[in-house]
Amino acid sequence: MTPPSRRRRLLALLATLAAALIITPLGIAAASADDNDASDTTAEAPVAQAAPPALHVCGTTLCDPSGNEVQLRGMSTHGLQWYSQCVNDASLDALAYDWGADVVRLSMYIQEGGYETDPAGFTSRMHNLIEEVTERGQYVIVDWHMLSPGDPNYNLERAKTFFTEIAAAHGDKGNVFYEVANEPNGVSWSSIKSYHEQIIPVIRAQDPDGVILLGTPDWSSLGLSGSTNEQEVISNQVNASNIMYTFHFYAASHDDYYLNGLSRAADQIPMFVTEFGTQQYTGDGPNDFAMSQRYLDLMEDKGISWVNWNYSDDHRSGAVFDTGTCPGGPFTGTSNLKDAGEWIRARIQEG
Ligand code: IDC
């Protein structure tokens, strides 16, 4: 497979240079600065970048407008109700220009102090962050982080209100992915599927072309953490186009049984790993980088896009920054990174 991340970054660079030429001649000099220099503690964007090219689902992967396969790599925020202080201008600049991430997942919990407590406030925060990520030339995943209760139908009316507003405001940008159910759990695939088939048309009414990411049974494990497997979804697929199914794994907990399930599924249905950790499913404990690398190799081989959990300074081992890094940083370089952070930054930079 061609290296799509590198190609995408080239496109973004061209867009930057084009923008610099149009906006101000002074921007040209600024735009030639080396954005990847780890000693650069500001990682400032010289000019606002254009949104990257709109992607669509082609076969089992994502493609750019010319039909070339694209694999995205990036990071998820922690819950915005808890770790907003880790999502500011400097940290977003670091993720875009020092780490070189293609995609940012904005994780908005619904319960646990999230959206349900202040729909207008969270929607407004999401609007602003989508603009911020887009200005940095990246893709954005709007993550409806339902978790407990595990039945997505519990939040269906809220989801309709939220996604109508978000898709109406940002659908024309072309860089927005809608992740409509983070991790359904304790509920059957037929109930989850019914939720998906109700929320998809609501988004499509505002944004006919956006890629929609669909949660799968048992914490988006394709049923592997429960009593089924990927075959349940494969043999009873959601009736819509331009959709992908999500798979989440934590490498120190989820062994070959899960890796093989993802591999089999990815041969038949479009998969997007919207969340994974190099440690245990608690997002904590020791890292298993060997198993993580096997997953990364598989995902590269099959063109599966991925997002790592999480870009915060939570005390757990899976939060990339040392506690106390937010909000002041510095976020560039490796001085404030935990082991998982150093490892994943290097993997994203390789892309
Ligand atoms: C964890 C957070 C933790 C929080 C907990 C419950 O790191 O601070 O208390 O959620 O909200 C997931 C979930 C994700 C979890 C993560 C790690 O999508 O919300 O974050 N995880 O446990 N699925 C598998 C692991």
C-alpha cells in the first residue's frame, strides 16, 4: 500500500503554501519553517490551512477523491468534561505539527458529567474544536461517547438534536467523521443496528457525504468481548452507504483472539479503529508494545485507520502526558510524555 499519511501531509503542505500565497506574501517564509523540529516548543501554524480533501469509503477502506487508499492515524482527546485543559491552541498545534497526526477524535461523553448536563455548552465547545482542528488541516471525529448506560437508544433523542446541529454547521467542510456510538454494551446487535439506522438519516439530511462510524457490540469489540464474533455484524449489516464499523482494543488485554477477529472483519467490511490503548482495557497498567506493534502492522497492511486513547495528562498509563502538563505544556517534544506517549508519537510521526 502507498503511504497515504505522507501523501496527505504533502497535500496539506501544498494547501498551506497556496493559502500563504493567497493570504500574505510574508506567510511564505513562515510556512517554510520546519514544523517537525522537536526543539521548537511553539509549533505555531504559520497560516490557517485548508480542510484536507474529503474522503469516502471505497470497498473496505477510505479513499481520497482520486480513489487512492488512505490510512489515517491520530489521537483521541480524553472526555472533554474532564480534560478540556489538555485541548488548547498549544496542544492542538503540537498534535498537528510536532506529532503530525492526520486526525483528532473529540471525545464528548454523554453521561458522567458530559453532554446531558449542558447540551448547549458542549455543542458550542464541539463547534469551536471542529473549527480549530480543521484550521490545522486535519480530519476530525465527532465522538458521541456513550458508555453507561450501554444501550445507545437511551440517548437517541439527544443524539438526533446534537448531530443535526453539528452536521448542518460542518457537513460542507468534508473532513468530519461522525462516530455515533462509542461503545454499546449489554445490548444486542439488533438494538444497536436499529439505533444506527435511525441516526444515519438524521445526519444524511444535513450532510449527504460524511463518513459515519458505527459502534459494534460489547464495547465496540465486534462482539468478541461477549458471546458472539464479527460474523454477527457481517451477516446483518447496517443498510446504508459510506459507513464504517468501529473496533476498539487494548493491547495488554486483547490478545490474538481479538487481533484475528479484526483481521477477518477487515477483509469483508470497512473497519475504523477509533480507540485503542497500548495497555490494559482500563487505560492503565503496563504497556504491551510488542502486541501493540502487531496490531499496527495489521492495520497498516489492511489500510485500517486508527486513533489512540488518549491525549491528556490523566494519571493513567494510557494518557500520553505526565500529570500536570496541562494546560501550560510544553506539549512538543518528549519531555512531558509517558512511555505510551513517546511510543505512539513516534508511530504517528512514522506515518
Ligand atoms: C476511561 C477513562 C477514565 C474514566 C472511564 C469511565 O480513562 O478516566 O473514568 O473511562 O468513563 C474505553 C472507553 C473509555 C475509557 C477507556 C479506558 O471508551 O471511555 O476511558 N476504555 O478504560 N473502552 C475501553 C477502554
